[in-house]
Amino acid sequence: RGLIMGGIKLNPTRRTEDVEFITIDTTGNAVDFGDLTQSASQGAGLGSRTRAIAGGGSPGTPSGTNNIDFHEFASTGNFNDFGDMPTTAFSRVAISNQNRGVFFGGAVAPNYLNTIDFLTIASTGSANEFGDLIDARQEAACAGNATRGIAIGGNSGTGNDDMEYITISTTGNGTDFGDCIAITNARGSNCGNAVRGLMVGGSNGASNTIQYVTISTLGNTVDFGDRTVAKNQIAHMSSTTRGVFAGAGAKDTNVADYVYIMTTGNAVDFGDLSANGSDGYGWAAGASNGHGGLG
């Protein structure tokens, strides 16, 4: 399953606590899952095989929220309180393996953060400090396998085209990985399998560019193909075979499309988010229980 958690909907414009889900290896429209504990946009999502977590975001104030919610993927229903982030902020992104979730960056308007925080997914409680990124960034893309997490691009006022990585099972600061061929502003969570990480969208205006990295190496991103729409701040989800991209930060689309991770080429229509038919849907957090960080 892939979950789309929180965000902003149109007609009328409002932050939402709604959570929707898709079955990644099929196609079709998203279905109602339940609610977060509070309305929030620009949060970060991550998942183990069993549990989904939504962390941080903006419930309507410049400083954002430090709340963390959780629920089991296999059922539907409302989320419960997990604990708190160390810092109140929005526009974080997150990766995970089966045991640990890691959050990168974020913003407390007007400042960008270089913080890295982590939590143990199977427990509850507050997240803890992991280390620091080389560069402060918000709204980055990210990818990872069971051992390594990568923060990719993002926005630090003018946009970042660099990438850095951490070893998930340790703590410490980010290390240089390489550069993006196009600046990405992807609202990312783990999207890819154990070999490749995918990211889509742009920060200096909307983009349909899809890029990928080979997670276990170092180096620059490689062109993959194009999304069916040109957007930024897109929710990401994946199984071990497919990557799915949904919605947009501009709140002007509810489109979801997908690619096969180990090929290259353009995305294909998946279905729609259920934001009242044609209403837009943006700034949501994505999570899945089949991504490459789970082995």
C-alpha cells in the first residue's frame, strides 16, 4: 500500500487531516483510509512493512508542528499520536528501513534547517537528533535502501542540486554523494527499490523531470524520463517494482502516475486522488510498506 497523508485541498482551500491509500501494483483512484490526529500540510512520511508514520508539517502557523502520528498499513482507520519531533518545523522529508526512520532538513519560516532526526518505528516516543546535513534544505527528494539514506536537492532559498547520504543504523553528519542533473523539489519519501532511488519535479518552477540514483554507489543523478504533468512538491510512494507520484505543491492537480523502477521512460497514468473529483491536492506526505529500504 501507498498512503497520501494530509496536505491541502481546494474548493474550498483548506489543510486536511485526510489519509488516502492506493494499492501500488494495481492502478485506480485513491480510497479513504482515515484521518491524522490534526490537519497538516508539508509533513514527512515514512514506513516499515507494518507501520506508517507522518511527522511534522504545518497546521496553519509559520512555525509548523512537531507532532508525529502512526497507524498500521494493513488496516484502515484514524492515526494515533506517536510522539514529537525535536524541532517544530515543516517541509521535512524522510527515509526509513524496517527499524528506523530518519528525517532530513525542513524550515521554520524564514529559515531553512540542516537537522537530521531519527526514531524507532516499532516504538512510540519522541524523535532524537541524528546529526547535521552539509546544507540546510527543505522539500528535498530522498531515497534509500536498508543501509543508506540520501537527501537529494531541495530548496535553501535558491535551490540545491547536491546530494548527501547517511548510514541509517548509525548517527552522524551527512556526506557528499553527488549532484542532481536538475534541481528537485519533490516532497520525497523512500521511492525506489534497494538498487535505485527515484525523484521527480523541480524547485525553480514546475518540472516533469524524473531522475534516479544508484543508491549503493556515489555519483550524479541520471535522467529517467518524464512525468505526465509538470509539477513540484509531489508525494512519492513505491513498491519494489513501481514508483508512484501523486498530487502537487501547487494544489492544482490530483493526478497520480507511475513508472517501473528498473526501466527508464515516461510515467503512465495511475488514477486520481479523491480530492472531490477534479479538485487539486497538494503538499501531502507519502509513505509505503514496500519501498527499497525494507530489503
